Amino acid sequence: MAAKPKLWYFHGRGRMESIRWLLAAAGVEFEEEFLETREQYEKLQKDGRLLFGQVPLVEIDGMELTQTRAILSYLAAKYNLHGKDLKETVRIDMYADGTLDLMLMVALAAFKPPEEKEESLALAVKKAKTRYFPVFEKILKDHGEDFLVGNKFSWADIQLLEAILTMEELDASVLSDFPLLKALKARVSNIPAVKKFLQPGSQRKPPTDEKKIEEARKVFKF
Ligand SMILES: N[C@@H](CCC(=O)N[C@@H](CS)C(=O)NCC(=O)O)C(=O)O
């Protein structure tokens, strides 16, 4: 049996959380190595395991992969969460990339000073409501299908569910004007592998707290 994919990152959501989501939704078990000290991170660098000196790092299929979007794209293709052809795949990539941009705003806000952090999170919620969610609501309305692309569960749906849940942590009513996104959220949350990941005790990470942020600062010298 092939070894489980192994993930190296700090013990928080950050850029790795979407990778955890994608693996979990594909029903793939994975191992995690948490970077808690600068030494661990420097060892990965010294050993030449980080292409550009950065994590996320994912070991899979005899490869050591970095660059979040490339990793996600590989996993989506490998686990049949991309489209049936290039045209569907590029739409899935576009939708997922948009959602990743939104998620990065939230991830980066965690590292800002308290006043700026509140402002950045409020801006992310605003962008969710005015830029990203209206687009996805319209896509669902226009084609009338159950999922974003090809009437089939894909990486774009997983990425969107992660974004919806993250935004709801910041503003519980964020979906009030988006009935089709509410329905999509319920539908995707009920897919057995996703349902399992949503249960307490899974490898899903909670919102990154001050302790984890301090840990990450020490590791990456932010
Ligand atoms: N484009 C890269 C950016 C990765 C990145 O910035 N990683 C951070 C941790 S979240 C890091 O390793 N920072 C250390 C550094 O850049 O020296 C990706 O999307 O994976």
C-alpha cells in the first residue's frame, strides 16, 4: 500500500488548510509534521526539501511538493476532483483560485496587529459578500445544477465550502442573501468524507489563535 501523503506546516490553518480539506474530501488519510521550532524549519531548508525555502511542503507519490496552488491542482487531478475535460478544469481552477484569494486575506489578517487585524477581517467579509459569493450564487442560479461545475462534486465546491465556513465564523449571517450557497453548503457538508472532516477530532484546524501565531512567528521569523 502506498505511504500516506505527509504534510509539513505549522500547527494552524494558514495555506495548508485547503490542502487538508482537499485530501479529506477525497477520503485520503494523511500524516502531519508540525513545525514548532525554527530548527525544524531550517533543517528542511538545509536538506534542500523546500524549493523556494517555503512551506506548505507535501510529500506524495515519491515527490516533495511546494507551492499551494500547484499542490491543490495535483491533488484535484489525482483524486478526480477536477473536470471531465480541459474546459471544465479551467473553470474549476478559476473558481477555486478566486476562493483561495479570499481565504488568503483571512489567513494573512491573523498576523496583523489587533486594530489592523479587525479591519482586514471586516474587509474579507465585505469582499465575500460583494465580490465572491455573488459570483458563485449566480453560477448556481444560471445553470441550475447541484455543484459549481459539470453537475459533479469538485475541488471548486470544497474550496467554496471551506470559505463559507470560515466567513461564517466571522459573520454568522454572511449567507443571508445567498440561498443557493446555503443549499450548496448543506449538500457538500453531507458528502460522507466531508461530513467526517467536519466532526470534532478530525485533522481540520480551528481558527488560528494567538499561541499558534506566536509559534509561526518564531518558526518563520515574520
Ligand atoms: N506561494 C507560496 C507561498 C508560501 C509561503 O509564503 N509560505 C510561508 C508560510 S505560510 C513561508 O514559508 N514563509 C517563510 C518565508 O517565506 O521565508 C505558496 O502558496 O505555497
